[in-house]
Amino acid sequence: MSDLKIPWDELSEDALMGIIEEFVTREGTEYGDSEISLEMKCQQVRQQLRDDEAFITFDEELQTCSISPAN
């Protein structure tokens, strides 16, 4: 069974932020030489979704969401 692509702009603000925050914290907080706040990283991911550089998927089997690069 394949993942379902979820339109980010059809999610509630709370649901979208929950997915983004879970994704950002799952990926860790080490971003090289400069420290990036959770808020800034969430803003960057949101912008990637807006710019169609990333998309949200839902895995029906695992019942989990993820964010993947569009390329």
C-alpha cells in the first residue's frame, strides 16, 4: 500500500503545526555551526511546503505522517 499525499493547505493550523513540529524534532536539532531555533526550523519547513519543495504523506499501515522533499 502506498503513502497518501496530504495537501498541507487543507489541514487545520493545529494539525499542520503538529506534523511540522514532530518532523523537525524527529530529525534532531543539530544544524551545523549555527544554532537554529525550533520556531525558525518550523518556519523553514512551512515555507518549503508553500513553495512545493516538500510535501506531507500519510502511511496508512503505520498511521504516521511524514514530510519529504519534492525532488
